Amino acid sequence: MSEYLKLVNNADKQQVSRIHESLRRRTQKSAQSIARLQRLEQYRRMKGKRDSSKHSHKDVSGQESGTPQ
């Protein structure tokens, strides 16, 4: 942000418009990356919960309970 303010203070109106658009695009890309990482983390947590619940349903022999032997 400080970089943006320095650039804007020394720029003419046309340059300010381009600088602003560039910052907007960078901010949008960052937001998309954050959202993608959040979805991956949510998927990882759900998969971990599902995997741990599968392990808790196994009996002593290592077989899943309720399955024919």
C-alpha cells in the first residue's frame, strides 16, 4: 500500500488511473488465491475427518465392522 501511495503522489491523472487499475487487478488476484487456498484447506479438513472416521470403524482384526470376512 505504501508503494501505491508513493506512486500516486508522483503521478499525473492518467498514470494514477493506470496505477489504480493495476492495484485493483493485483488485489483481485490475491483474493482469488486466498479463496482457492481456503477451499483446499476446507477439503483437506473434510478428508481428514472422513479418513479418521473410517479408521475408527475398524475392529481389532483390522477389518471394517459390518463387512463379511
